[in-house]
Amino acid sequence: MSADTRTSLRPARGRATGGVLTTLTWLLALAFFFPVAWMAATAFKQENQAASDPPTWFFSPTLDQFRAVIEGGSGTYVANSAIATGVSTLLVLLLGVPAAYALSIRPVEKVSDVLFFFISTKMLPVVAVIVPIYVVAGQLKVLDNIWTLVVLYTAMNLPIAVWMMRSFFLEVPGEVLEAASVDGAGLMRTMRSVLLPMVAPGIAATALICVIFAWNEFFFALNLTASRAATVPVLIVSTMTSEGLFLARLCAAALLASLPVIIAGWVAQKQLVRGLSMGAIK
């Protein structure tokens, strides 16, 4: 085979390889998405159709399961999740942004030890601390209290926020800060007018991740709440009763619980992509 023939075959092999990889990628993506699609389809079935064996592929969609979830008092669960998620995320940003600034642009002594301390709090299994937290909350009479979850969610997400925001602050050119200092800008003016606009995508990405973690948190909500402060993940579990597993209602509750996070991610997707890619391309 001549050199010209071998050269002409290389683009064809490259296209074939690219086509195979594209097909495998789509198949893998569909495999991951199939359980979500199946959950969404089951939410529109009747209970007898959802539990049928073999599965019911063709059915008349119904909103009965969504109506049952909404009429079952889901508003209280959603309100509790919204309060716990929103307030804790706001507190995380108020505490995490200054901490990340101190650990990046104006580093303190032994900054590596401080960072390790922050991230080490995430290494402790939650189940190992639930008993002392339960005892302390009981002594303080704050069991089944939404503000207990706010404090715990803030402590849970703060280390992640500090690490993420520190990486974003490290990407800010030092020349910008020097120029602000030369112009006479103080610390608060520099933070408000220079730093925060530059790291706004990172703040959006950090906030969205905190929202996802807090909204989906289940272990604390299950063990520290009963009726007044129960959140959406507890609502989903409540569909599993002594009468049996209401599969269609469970899928409807799970789909409704997923919508706020999906909508938040869709609204903030541009900022999220920019934030997560900061520093990836110079």
C-alpha cells in the first residue's frame, strides 16, 4: 500500500472512530437517563399499572398521583425545605466568601492547616454524630425545629463553599487588586466593586451546589424532625406506609421534589458552567 493510500485512509478511520464513540456516548447517556424517564412515566400511571408485572407500557396518563401528593399536605414540606435551603445557603455565602477571601487573597498563617480542618469535617460519617446532635437538640428543646436544620445545613455546606470560593478567588489577577489599592479603594470597596463581580459565576455555582445538597438532605431531616419541620425528602418516604408501597405516588412525589432543583439549575446553567470552568482555560 502506497503512502498516499495510507494517508487517505486516516481521515476515514478517524470519522469511523468518532462515530463509534458518539454512539457509545449516547447509549451511555440514555442508560443513565432511563431510570429518570421511567420514574416520570410511572408518576402518570394508576397504582395497579405501576405495580403490574410485566410492566404496563401503554396507558392513559393521569394526574391523580400528583393531586394526591399535593392534597396530602405537601405544602408544609415544601415550605420547610425552601426555608432550610434558602436561609442556609445565604448563611453559607455570607460566611464562606469572607473566609475564602482570607484564605486566598489575604492568606492567614498555616493556611494549609486551616483548609485541612475545613475539609476534615466532611470526612466524619453523619451517622457517627447523629446521636450527640440528637441529645443536644433534645436538651435545648429544638427537635422538630426548622432552624435546627438551617444550622446543620450551614455547617454541612460551609467547608465545600470555602474550598470552592477559594479556588475562584485564586483566579483573580493580582494586578487588579493592586490597581484598586492604588485608586484608594478600601477592603469593603474592593470586595464590593472588584472582587464580587469578577467571581460572580463562582458564587452562583457554589450557591447552586449548596442548594442541591441542602434540598436533597435526608438523614438529619428524618431523625431530627417529626411533623412541623419535616422536609421534602421525608415527604417522599411517607408514601411508603404500612398499607404497602404506593409506587406511582412515590414517583409523583419524587418528580415534584426534583423540579425546584432542575429549574434552579436550568436558570443558573450559564453561570454554573462559567463558574465551574473558571481557571480551566487560561
